[in-house]
Amino acid sequence: MGKVLIIGAGGVGTVVVNKVAQNNRIFTDIMLASRTKSKCDVVAEDVKRRTGVTIKTAQVDADSVPELVKLFNKFKPELVINVALPYQDLTIMDACLECGVNYLDTANYEPKDEAKFEYKWQWAYRDRFREAGLTAILGCGFDPGVTSIFTAFAAKHHFDEIHYLDIVDCNAGDHGKAFATNFNPEINIREVTQKGKYWEDGKWVETEPHEIHQPLTYPNIGPKESYVIYHEELESLVKNFPTIKRARFWMTFGQEYLTHLRVIQNIGMARIDEVEYNGQKIVPIQFLKAVLPDPGELGENYTGQTSIGCRIRGIKDGKERTYYIYNNCSHEDAYKETGAQGVSYTTGVPATIGAMMFMQGLWKKPGVFNVEEFDPDPFMEQLNKQGLPWHELFDLDLEV
Ligand code: NDP
């Protein structure tokens, strides 16, 4: 049915390639391209062994629009799944417009020299995608992605008005390393060292990093200290669900992780500007990435599970209602199925489902959209089939 090009051969890319290959009745021609072709070849070989499906591979520098255009014109994909880094979002969208290709990603654009992610850069492409008759689907990982779709599903089926939204993200896994990040260290550290921010009564409230915290109880895991941080889906959710009075995002961190993070910051290793070293210019956080464990390699010894969901309070038929929808994902099961750990899995599976929705014409309309703007139902059905089953709890104490 469709030709798909995946850009980025990291942890998330590995899962996407596995899952599109498992669904090769929908994705009939698959190519994986990245900066380092040898990494694509390793993934392609592994997927061939697991599924019997042949994956084409190619080298591309996704910072270069001409290189992307050359590749798109040669392979002629219907859809590009961008699971490279957020820095490449705009160049890939430019190339899509030039070649008439549809677009999907899992993280919003962020300039390299400023740790600030916002949708404004990608929303500025709305008219151009609409006029070209092309679809761009933004933020189709787990968070953003499934958390946004959970909210849309709650709004469609369980609430007349959503008033309070708390997205809760727990990783109770153990990878056995003193310190490692679960996805690209540069992106991850930039995200979690930012000031906190949440939405309340029509405006953003800023906090110091990790200022607000409390234990929250996660299903099958128990209580874990959880911290309010800013996360990108809040920006689009409060626009698309204007009845929301307060929206926050909570993430669990262990004490050991926070101590390492504090030291990394205090000694300047989280800096994103260039410093002179031995006559060469280096960016400390990029050097740090080179010496930290590769998140893609954490899978083999990763035990435990993730639990991510939405805790919602609002009104249905004039009565107050509370609701909790979540998925738990086992790192070990994810590794057995795809060779990648749970955080890559919970991102790559939704990206694949979003691509399925597009290929099947269910999420196909000209313009640039956040995932909560589409019908959540067919996506929710696929989550249960593709390895991320969800559960609902009603009328409970939400703790927040
Ligand atoms: P990795 O660092 O493991 O992989 C990134 C891949 O992109 C690597 O293969 C890298 O190539 C490639 N790449 C980087 N720059 C370029 C370039 N200029 N041209 C071509 N390829 C390039 O990251 P992850 O797989 O962990 O994460 C992928 C994306 O998923 C990120 O954008 C991340 O923010 C997002 N994400 C989203 C989540 C969600 O829930 N929504 C959760 C987790 C991640 P090389 O190997 O040569 O470096």
C-alpha cells in the first residue's frame, strides 16, 4: 500500500523499523536513512532476521535540504517518519514540501543554540502544507503522542469538560548503570534541566527546575517521587482543549539520577555553547553524549517497567468525574521483541501507528496537526494490538 522512509537509526528508529516491518501489508516498501549508514545496515539485518522483511538503507545528512531532496526524489516515499533529532524537523519539513511528501515526527523543533522547544516554528508551516495538499503529523511518540491521544479519547468519550489534566510519566526500570539517559542524552538533559512550567487559569506559571514534587502511586509499581517539569504536549493540549484550567506534567527521577544531573550542570558539562579545547571548538553536552552509555544499548540488561498516563478531573453530565488512563510497558518485553529498551519502544510504536493511520487514510488531511486533532479511536484500537495496551480507572483519588 505505501512507501515509507524512516530517518534516524537510533533507539526509536530501531523500534519503528521493526514495527513497520511487522505491518508490511500496509508498509510495502521501507527505507531507513541516517547520518551513519552502517547503523542503518545493522538495524536492517536484525529486522530481516526477526521478520524476514527487507529494509533498504541510505546515508543522509538531514541538516541538508538538498541532500534530503535528492534522497526523496530517488526513493519517492509517500510518508517520512522523522525519528532523527528535533534539530532536523524543519529541514525535513522543507524537503517534504519541495518533493510532495507527507511528514510525521515525535518531538518538536528546537534550535541547537537555545534549549527551548516550542511549536511555533512548525505551526508556521500550516499554510504551506495545506496549500500543497500534504499532511504533517506532529508529536506522535508516547509523550507527546499517546498522552495527547489519551486526552482526546477522554474528551470524546468520558467528559463534557476537562478541567484538570496531570500527565504522569514513571520509568521504574533499572539498566544497571550509575548514570544513563533513556533517549538521546543531549536532548534529554536539555529537557530535564530547564525551568518547570505549567498551565493554570489561562497562563503559564514558571517554577525553578524540579521545585514542585510529591510521591505519586503508579499501577503495579507503587509510590515514586514525581517532579513537575515542562513538556511540549502541554502547549498544544491547552489550546485544543480550552476548558482545561490546569495542566501539568510529572516525571519520576531517582535521587542518584538527580545528583548526577546536578554535578553535570555544576561542572559545566551541560553547557550547549562552544568552548575551546586543545585548539578545537567543542560543545560540552555533545562531548558528554560521546562518553555516556548509548541509550540504544541499554536494553539488554534493562528490567522493570514504565508507566505513563493521564489523570483527569472534569465534568460529565453535570457531575464531577475523575479518570486515569495509562499504559505500563516492560523493558524486557520491548527488548525481546525489537532489541530496544522500553523508552524507545513506547516512542517507536506510536510513531508506527500514526504512520498506519496516515497510510490507511484515517489521519490524512492537508495541513500541520498535533495528534489530538485527529480521531483517537482507531489509534487507541491499534495501541492494544501493537504492544501498548491501555487501562482505565474511574472515580478514584487522583493524588494530584
Ligand atoms: P538517538 O540519538 O538514539 O538517535 C538519533 C538518530 O538520528 C541517530 O541514528 C543519529 O545518527 C540520527 N541523526 C542525528 N542527526 C542526524 C542528521 N543530521 N542527519 C541524519 N541523521 C541524524 O535518539 P533516539 O532514537 O533516542 O530519539 C529519536 C527522537 O525521538 C528524538 O527526536 C527524541 O527527542 C524523540 N523522542 C520522543 C519521545 C516521545 O515520547 N515523544 C521519547 C523519546 C525520544 P548517528 O547515529 O550518526 O548519530
